[in-house]
Amino acid sequence: MRNQSVSLTALVEAELMASGAWLITIRWLAGLGVVLGTFVTHTILNVRLPVVPLYIIGVAILIYNACFRAILARLARAATPAPQAFAYLANAQIGLDWSAMIALIHFSGGLESPAVLYFFFHIIIAAILLSPRATYFWAAMATLLLTIISLLEFAGILPHEHVRDYIGIELYTNPVYVLGRLVFFISTMFVAAYLASTLSSRLRKRETQVVTLSQNLLTAYTRLQTVYESAEAVNSTLELGEVLDRLVRRAADALKVRACSIRLLDETGARLSVAASYGLSDAYTQKGDLLLEHNPLARQVIAGKTIVIGDVTNDARLQYPHEATAEGIRAMLSAPLTGKKGALGLIRAYSVDAQHFTPDDAAFLEAIARVGSIAIENALAYRALGKLDQMKSKFVLTVTHELRSPVSVVRSLMRTILAGYAGDLNTQQREMLTRVQYRADFLQTLIDDLLDLAAGKADLAQREDRVIVRLDEAIARIVERFKIPADEKQIAFEWRCEQCPERTLTISATGEGMDRILNNLISNAIKYTPNGGRVTVHLRADNATAMIEIADSGIGIPPDALPHLFEEFYRAPNAKAQIKEGTGLGLAITKDLVTRYGGHIAVQSQPGQGTIFTLTFPLVTELPM
Ligand code: ATP
Ligand code: MG
């Protein structure tokens, strides 16, 4: 409201300024009109007139008009013109015009002068520029001045300037004429003042309404924009802390208040704890939780009501009124945060001015709260999912860990039996036990993979010791390992690096981790490439990144399998149909390791044609501290 009245005054001032300028333009014509009119009437039409005073009046009008023009220009240039300056100027202009008019009338025949009629223009102009009161004042002044002049001339105190060529007989001494002229002049003057000022004040009222309306529209638009931007800002992250921080900041800015906070319900649903705040002291935010049982205000808000506390110093509903006063808070506005499954908490705005919040503010905070609730709910769900994933990984870690030792005992016993230490075996027994051993080995790999994967997910990764790993050496080692399997399938297997050995490409990783990554990708390439195919490993680098490409001419990956490739236990249907062995864990582990080392893995494939896996890693020459 404060802002509105300020700009309304500014608007009225601006209008007065424009009207002032307009009046000056008209006055140039009036001044020139008096001079020219006198010249034409006297010199051309040969009407006898008191020319000298009339010329003086015309020139005087032009001179004071020039002064007004200069003053108005100075006022318009001033950054902050004195209050009411334009209104004073308008009154001064009309005052001088009135004096000029009266002089003109006197020198052109007093009450008999046709110039009397010009007063009506002036009263209309006054009604346009000034308040109705000022208009009536000037109407009264005009009638008073004319009456005084007429009476003075009638009484012979003031000499009468008779324009004989216009009116043959002198009428100013005829009491009936004088009375009749004056009565009609005065009544017409006041009727004109009434009509013109009523019309113009009606117009002015309309104008004020239009201005207020357009200002309200602008405020509403700005707020809508803020809600929209807040929605964008809070929905662009799933990190709960960030969502809440952005929300309180946006709300405080948009409501133009000092502070804003969000309290969320705890698991018991009985207390509200501060989850984010903006503009509040630590002492205030740490003053304690709101207990719904003892806090009727919080209870009402949680039940879905938006509540305004106009003055915290005398509202019994507050749980901590003294703390609020000490913090310098005088008014509060609280809106519920409600999710799909019920109350999440509340958002509260704080102002240092009592009675600060309007119903509009309440509706606005409600809108922000609705947008915020969705974002908070999403972030909470995301956080819960993360926790679930961690729990699952911990579970897998425990179970597989427990499985590991019995399996390794089984494997070592099998080795002992197959080596003949427990007595001779016949062919059938040996064949069956070999199959058992094969299966036990597979079980061991599976357990190792699962342990690896779970270890990565369970945040054990942070404990690993990173070293500088030379990529060419790591690749060469794994390529060496797969030469024989590749030969067995007559696969053309090659590896190249144009920039080696001039450039040593190094990244930060663990030797074992890098081995596993390359092992998994190269073993897949050989495994999923039929006899006689081709597998190439290619290493290159630009300024900051190393790139390893593992390409094969194998069975490829169907497009609808691509999005699932890095999921645990996922195997594409074409792979499952052709090769029985496989857990579907290799790529999940690979991706996990690559991400840990700050790298990225991508895949391109054409079913039946081949597959290319591309790894990129940031190059480092020394380990980050
Ligand atoms: P393992 O866990 O024993 O490695 P796997 O090879 O089946 O089993 P991943 O290495 O995780 O599992 O690979 C997942 C799936 O991705 C494979 O089952 C296969 O469908 C597909 N795949 C991976 N690499 C290739 C490749 N080079 N060519 C074709 N398909 C591939
Ligand atoms: Mg594999």
C-alpha cells in the first residue's frame, strides 16, 4: 500500500507537470492574441481603444509565461522536486492569469467588455488542473474581482474605459444592467465550475482506479513469476538440503521480509524441527522444536490453515513469544507444507513490522508452499531410496561375506580329492567332481563380484588407496592375459596407442580396480565375438582426458537392452541365448569403478555388427591431496 500511494502522488505530480506545460503553450497564444487583437481592432478596424494598457497587458502575459516556462523546466529537471511544487505553480499561474484578465476587462469596457466571457475558459482549465475546492475558490475570486471593478466604476471611483464603437450608450451606470450582468456572470461561473470540476474529478477517480488496478496486476504478475521461478529452482535438485534452502531464500525475497524458515515433522509426527532457515540467528533457530501437543498455532497450520500473527507481543498462540521479540520479529505468517500423503511441515515468514502481512501475502506464501511441498516430497523420496540402496548393499555384503569361507573350503577340499589325496577316483566320480569344482569356482567368482559391488555402494570406496596408474601398462597387462583365449577363437586381437610411448598417460585409480575394468570389458568383447572376429583396444588422449576404446565385431546389443546394460544381474536376451555362463555383474562393477575414478563409460552397438565401449578418464600427473 505504501508503495502504491507514493507512485500515485508521483503520477499526479507528473500529470500536473504535463498540464503546466500545456497551459504555458496555450498562454503563448493568449498573450499573442491580446497583442494582435488590439492591433487589428484598433489599427485595422479603427475601433477606438486604450491601446497602450492593452499592449502592456499582452506583453506582460508573454513575459510572465516565459518565467513560468523556465521554472517548470527547472522543476522537471530536479531529482526530487519539493512536494506540491507543481500544484503551487499551477495556482500561481491561474492567479496571474486572473489579474491579467481583470486588467484586460477593465481596459476594454469593464462590465460591458466582451472579454468577460474568457473567464469561462479559465474556470474550465482550473477544474482540469486543480481540486474542486481550488476551482470554487478561483470562481469566487473571478466573481469578486469583477463585482469590485463594476461597483468601483459604477460609483465613479475607478475611471470607466468606454469602447464607444462597440456599445454606443454607456451601461455601467445603469443599476439594472450592472445587477443583471453580475447575477448572470456569477451564476454561470459557479455552474461552470460545478460541471467542470465534477466531470474532471470523476475522471481523476477513474484514473486512480486504473493506476491502482494496473499496479495490482503488476504485483500479481511479479508474484506469479516468483512462484514459477521458485518452482523451477527447487525442482532442479533432489538434494533435500538444497531444496529447502532455495525455498526459504526465495520466499523471503519475494515477500520482502527479513526471514523465512521451514520446519519439518519428525517420524513420530509430534514435533516440528527446523530444517532450513534464512535471515534468523542461530540462537533463534536452535531454541527448540515445536511440540504439536503444546502448540495450538502449529497444530492449526499442520491441519492445513495459513495463519497470520499480526503482532507476536500479544498473541497467546505462540510457544516462544519472548524469543521472537528478542529476535526483533513482530509479525509472522505460517503456511502448511502438505504432501500427497499428508502434512510434511510448515513454512514461516517473519517481518520486523507488526501487521505486515496482507491476505495477498498469505495466498502467495500458500502458493510457494504448494510448489515447495512437491519438491520436498521428491527429495525425501530420493533420500529414502538412497538409504534403501545402502541397506541392500550392506545386506549383500554381509551375506556374501559369510558365504565366502565355506565356498573356499569346498573348493580346497575338491582340489584335495581331485588330486587323489583322499583315495583313487573312478572316471565317473572324477568327471562328476570336476563339474562340482567348476560350479564352485563359478560361485567363488560370483561372491567376489557381489562383494566388490556391495563394497562400492556401501561407501567403502573412500577408504581405497589411489595411486597413479599408467594406462598403457595396465592395458598391455590385460591384453597379454587374453591373447590365448582370443587365439583359441581365431579372433584378431590387437591393441594400439599412437601417442605412446612419447606421452605417458596416467590417471588416479587403484591398480586392481583398473585391471578389473579392463578385464571385464575385454573379456566381454572376446566372449561375445564369434570365432574369426576382431577385437581392438585403442588408447588416445587430448589435453585433459584419456580415452580407451574397446571395439569388437561381435553379436552386438539390441537397442532396448542398452538402457539396462549397467544394471546388476542384467544380461541381454541375445547374450543369454548364445552363452550360458555369466552373472550380469561385470558391467555394473565396471561402471561403479569408472565413476569412482572420476571417469565415464559409454556404449555404442549395432546388433549383429559389433560393439564399442568408450572409457574416458581425467588425466592426472600427481595425486590430489
Ligand atoms: P559376467 O558378470 O560374468 O561378466 P556378463 O558378461 O553377462 O556376465 P556383463 O559383463 O555385466 O555380464 O555384461 C552385461 C551384458 O551386456 C551381457 O550379458 C551382454 O548382454 C552385454 N554385453 C556386454 N558386453 C558386450 C559385448 N562386447 N558385446 C555384446 N554384448 C555385450
Ligand atoms: Mg562380462
